[in-house]
Amino acid sequence: MPFYEKGSTKIHYREVGTGFPMLILPGGGLNATTAFCSTTSPFDPMEEFRGSYRCIIADSRHANRGYSSGPLEIDRPWDAYTDDQLGLMDHLGIDKFLVMGFCIGGPYIWNLLKRAPGRVVAAIHAQPSGFRPEMPDLFRSGNMKEWAPTLCLQRPQITMEMVNQFLTNMYTNRSDFVFTVDRDFVRQCKTPTLVLPDDSVHHPYAVAKEVADLCPGAEISIYPWKQPTSLVPQAVAHIREFLAKHAPK
């Protein structure tokens, strides 16, 4: 298994295919791993696009069932993950790239666009996560129950109090919209963007639709597209068409 290492951070990644590089950010929240593609993803992006693109995916540094590891950076939670994503691209000698993110990959993409706007050629937000004002503590409390206990058991140097501070900085203190950027940033974003909305607890339709409405370079795909599953190929075809328009030849 290949790894990218920088300091005390060690990131396990996979890559398949050839062509213009595409970074795939798996869903699963803070437990996101490469296994997402073949288990819980609505479709397997690594298999779907390996014939046309160099597809790259990695385990999150704090995924309990992954092979990556790294410190819990309490004061810069989103930026720590963005460091890993950009660091991996640097490690592979990749400057410009496409990015496709599922679930938590939506906020990750916006942080990539904020940190390295010239490097992301086009972005695809599939079932992106976002803030629900009627459930303001959804992400912090859910992760404290479902993710934090196992993380602390596996990594004794991390305590539940540290995790609580981390999640508070990650979600509670950024309790609006897409967590990593504000609406003004999205209004000014010229990067070609495709949004595939969902409407589940962690993936609110309202946020995905607002992103598509605000972003001048955005288009929105069909909705619904995950159920019935017979609709998924239409969404994949839209992604393929979008990539063909915006990926350098």
C-alpha cells in the first residue's frame, strides 16, 4: 500500500487509471476511507472514471477503519485535512487537478478552492454535507457518539475533551452553510462546479441548491439521482459530460 508521509502525518492512498488527475474525496465523514468507493458510495468513481482520468483517493488521517494517521490539530481542523490533500498532490508531482467530493468532500472542496484556487480545474459536489439550522449540533454530537470513542481507544494520546474541542472548532464555531467558506466566497467562485444534490439528514438539499444558485460557474444535476438506483447512470453520464468540457485534453 502506498503512503505519503510528512512529519508525523502518514496518508494511505490509492490511484488507478491514466489521464488528467482527479482527486476523489470519499464520503463517510471523519471515517472516510478508500473503501467508501466499493461499499457505500452510490457509484464507484474509481472504476467509472479510471479509463479517462488518473483517479486518486486517500484515507482520512483520523478514519477509524483506515490506514492513515496524523495529529489532531484542534485549532485548524479543516486546514489539517486540506494540508493532507494538497500534500498528496505535491507528493505525486501534480499541480492542477480535478476534484470530486462526496458528503464531507463538499466542505473539503470549498477549502481547497480557498487555499489553492489556481490548482483546482473543476469540482464535483456529490451529496454534499451542510449545515441544518434546525439541527445545529448534528455533526458535533454525532461524531462525539459515533467516531470519537473508537478514535480515543485506538489512539490513547487523544482524549474525548480534545476531540470535543476539535469538533467544536470544526462545526459549532462554523455553524453556517458549508462550514469552510461563506456565501460571498461562493458568489465569487469562477471554478466550473457541478452539484449533485441529496436530501438526507447530513446532506441537506437546501444547501446544495443554494450553492448551485450562488456559484456563477455552477450547474446542477438531476434530483433525485440516487433512488431509484436506475437514475444513477444518468447522474454519472452528467459527470462524464461535465468533465469532458472542463478537463484539459
